[in-house]
Amino acid sequence: MNRRAFLTLAALSGLAGTAGLLSGCSSGSSGGPDRHPAPPLDLSVPLRIPPLLHPAPDADGVRRYELTMLAGSSELLPGKPTATWGFNGPYLGPTLRASRGDRVAVTVRNTLPEASTVHWHGMRLPAAMDGGPHQMVAPGETWSPTWTVDQPAATTWYHPHPHGATARHVYRGLAGLFLLDDDHDAALPSAYGVDDVPLILQDKEFTADGALDGDPLKGTFGILGDRILVNGTYNPRFDVTTERVRLRVLNGSNARLYRLSFADRRRFHVVATDGGLLAAPVETDSLPLSPGERAEIVVAFAPGDDAVLRTLDDGTDIARGDFDLIRFAAAARPAPSPALPAVLGAFEPITPPRGAKVRRFTLNGHDAINGEPVDMSRIDEVVPAGAVEIWEVRNNVYSHNFHIHEVAFQLLDGSGRPAAGYAGGRKDTVFVPGKSTVRLAVRFGTTTDPSAPYMYHCHLLRHEDSGMMGQFVLVEPGTEDTVPRTLPAPAGHRH
């Protein structure tokens, strides 16, 4: 079995918009111990599309959503029930949708046997509504965040963020997408589940009887599973009915990096990254995504096309194994699609001012930033609201990535190489390869709260849970030196 494809790839995620690669790889295991090898796939199971929640505004003009965290059972592998957690169902959650300017309110109910949270990853909102580890929801309790959507169209997502337990809660199935629309993405495919299709990628390990296997905190990175689910579907197929399809791809895995490419090496266009649309589509044949990252791509299909999307092992320590992910089977007469726009919208570069503050963060091992494990009662950074700063993240060891709550940032450079192509889009999560440094132009919001922190952390969830995380607050400019640097730790949290 020809499992390995040779890749000539840039070390930094996304810096090479086009990467030379040889296809022909087959689905395989992660390369580690594998007691239950994954069988060859025929990619024949219809792709599950998460239900869409897009409620009409009520009499007060508010879109109201309800999410219930619950334990259940799912048939993730054929004929084998698996104990799972989900939102409004046994696994994953519905796709929420809103538009820029909407006022939204979410009622979050926790029926799980332990406390959890719901973090709005990629959403720009007040810290008290962020759903980080300071907004715990106890069993049997509810949490009701409200905010106004004030950011460009983007693919964001939601997931638990309880300190020390995030990896386990996400691995069991608690995650979902939150799509934001505005006038600029109207020219792109937008029929949800038809030509605007979510792809939530997650790798798992299973026991022989179908139970989720392994410890999400084991080893250096946590689980790198030998089976890949797409929207909770194993061995999936999507029937293409239009000439072009917009794929909203989320790396929802705990640790795995995906190097996405089609088996026939067809090229596609990246139209958006974590924080929203690019200035113009970027053509490529390979797309890397580390945990927490999202991208929107537009793929063209000819009548009768049979195309397989894969992830390829490029030698990175968290991209082990070559796997077929999903088959796209095109109709004999797909419906016409509008041409892909040459210009996507009013892209606003994030440009640090002359003399911008530079903050430096060093990643060593997997349990600290700048040599300090997170302390939930310590404020690590105090940032003036509305600031644009440069954050320099130096990684002295193996693979990490870096996520900042609330903000939008752009990659300035990686190990001295300027960002190019889709790597220069707006983001909130960035891959930081081992022995490398990235510099980010970070734009902060304007909502101040010196007593409610946001988080920054590695989004390899085993690392986040081990303490590779810090806290910052946004304050009125000029008050940075007067606000307290400590706060009460949330009940039940360890430092």
C-alpha cells in the first residue's frame, strides 16, 4: 500500500501558497501503536450536515438561541454505539448563524455530570461573555450571554473551555460552528448544506467495541487518532449538485495538523481564513490547518467528477499519517454557479503604528508560556483598548500553535519570512512550528473590563490543559499601570 506522499512544503503553515506534492497515498494509521487498525475506506456514507439554527429576531430585535450540553450515544462507527457528548444532540452541535449588527442571546444549559463552559472561538465580544474558564456553568445550571455581532463575515466556532478539562470535553464531541454573514460574502455560494458546506475534521481512537479510546492528555501532544470523522461521519461522501462548492473547514481535532489536498491534485481557491474574507481568492493545491484554525475554500467540479479530499503526512510531528477524508461525487448535470469574484471585499490590513508595543512570548515544553504555567488569579498582560500591537511568539521546542481570544491578527512574518497569499489573512489562531518564531500584528477590541480576562494559549488542547496559557485584560488607555494584576480564581480551578 503506497501510504506516503513526498511533500516539498514550507515549514510555516500557509507561507507557501502552492506546495509541490505527489499524490497516490491511501488511508492509514497515525504511525503510533494501533490496536485496531482502520480498514480501507470506500467513502460511501452520506455526510451528516449539522442542523442550522438561524432564528428570526424577536419583538425586541434579538436573535435567541438555545444550546443544551448533554450526554448521549452515537453510532460513529457502523453498528457500534459510542458514549458521546453534544449540544442539542448526542454529538457535536447545530450550526448557529447571524449577521453583522445582530443582537444575539444564547441560553446555555448544562445537563452534563460536571461543570463546563461554552467559548465563542473567533467571536469579538465582551470578556464576561467570552465563555472562557471564568464563565463556568455548573451541572443543572444555565448561562445566558448576550452581545452584538460587530465583525466581518467569518466562520467561527464554539467549544468548551474549562481549565484542565478542555481536551476531554472537546474530544467527547462538544463543538459546533457559528457562521457570521455580511454584505461582502453575498457573491459566494451560500445555500447551507448544498453549496455552502461545513466540514468539521476530528481524529479519534476507538476500542474494538466502538468506545472512544485513549487519554486526551497522553504523550507530548495528546491523541493523534487513526480514524478521521467529518461532521461526526466516518467514511463520508458528499453529493455535489452545483458547479462550485464553498467548504467551511474547521480543524476541530485536539492535536492533529491537517495538510489538505485533493487526490487528483486539483487546484482550489482559499477565500477566507479564521477572521474573515481575504482581499481576493488565492489559488493553491494544498492547505494546512492546525487545531482551531478555519478556512473557507471554493472548489469547482465538472459533471461526474469523483474527487477525494485527503490529509497528507508532511513529516510534521502532529501531521502523522496519510488519510482519505471525504469523497465528492458530482452530478451528471450540476447546476450552474456564479463565477468566483475577483475581489472579495473591503479587506482592512492590520498595520502596527510606528513605535507599536512589542510583547514577547516564549514556548518551552507544553506547560508554560514565558516559563510560567497559567495562574487563574494572575493577570499576565494589561492592554489598552483599541490598541494595535506586535506579538512575537518564539517556539524553542516541538510544534505548537497560538490562539488569542477576542482579537483579529495578521501574520507579519515567520522566522523572518514575510507572510504571503492566504497566510496574510485575518486570523485568531496560528501554527508555530518547532524552532521558529512568528510575529503578529494584533488588533484589540474596545470593550474594557479590568476584572474579566481574556485568554491566550496553545490550541493543542493537551498543552492548554497543562498550563500553556495566559490572561490579559482590556482597559481604558492610560490606566494600564493602575489596574490590579490579580483577581479571584474561579471556584474549582487549579492554578
